[in-house]
Amino acid sequence: MTSTQPFPPSLVQAIDLAVRKLEEGGVIIYPTETFYGLGAAVSNSAALKRLAGIKGREGNKPMPVIVPDVETALRLWSKVPEVARLLMHRFWPGPLTIVLPARPGLPFEVAHTGEVGLRVSSHPVAQELARRIGPIAASSANLAGSRERTRVAELDRALLEAVDAVVDAGQTPGGPASTVLRLTDGKPQILREGTIQRALIEACFVGS
């Protein structure tokens, strides 16, 4: 599948390699609209387990997921309140992860709580990978307990050596991490306040 984005040739090659590795069950490093992330295809539970092992991530923390579009998100959730549709329209593509009940059959690593956190990334590389592969795990590319990174050159060498491909698209925007919002019966619970501030989210619930 060819790219729909005007990437330079070197970046096209890196994306193509990353896609092949993801298809083979590999783990990659790729840029998002905040920081560099570790990624694996959500369709491959073994790859997700390997990603968690590389990062040293606690098994009780489900991984958030980047999806290519709203339609995919709606297929992965089992229940979508109207306010979630409003939030998607307002903030996607962008750094808002929305946590809702997951449809049956999603891997343990992303949905073992019965819920799954999804977002559509605004970074063109993350968008392209999700478009070509489908849903991708989106765990920050840092060892558990260390800070996130905006440049490949800053990444821990152990991570770089452990993954199967690295897509270096230059510096990412950084700043706060993505905001994580859980909706229970349509009521908001901000699990992590990040780039999208609480007041902007709460404004969507006025009159809803």
C-alpha cells in the first residue's frame, strides 16, 4: 500500500520497513503528536507482550491504542455515549485518549480491564502506520519510570537495540502527554490531564 502523505524518500523507506516489521509481529519506535512511542500491532498479542517486556511495563496497566479513524474506534468499543462522539469530533486527531468499554475479543494487553483507550493521532507518521496496519499500541518510548523523549537520539540505547525498526521523523512536539479521559455511564473521569486541559473537556459536558 502506498503512502498518502508527502513524506521524503528516506522517511517513506523507514515507514515501509516499520510496516513490514509490524506485519511480522515486531515492535517499533515511531513518532506521535507528543513523544516517541513504542508500537506493536494490536492484532498480535505476542507482539504486545514483547512490547511490555521491552519497556518493563507493569502487566496491570493496559496499553492505549492509536486507531486510524473514528470508524475504527467505534468498532473497538462496545458502548459509545453521545458525548464521546462530541469529544472525538472536537479533539481528534489529537492527544486525547478516550477510555470506553471494549468489544469482546481484544487482547489482554490493551483491554484486560474490560475497557480500551483509543485516540486518533495528529502526527502524520502515526496516522500512516495506523492506516496501513490498523490499531497500534501507543506506549511511550522510555523505560518504565524514566521520562518521555522527543528525539530518537535521546532514546535509551537498550530500547533502540530491542526493537525491530525505528522511524526517525525528527523532533516531536513534546509538552504534556496526551490527556486520558474515562467515560463511565457518560460521566467524565480524567485519568491523566495532559495537553488537552480539563476545562476544555468539561465544556463539552455543559448541557449534555
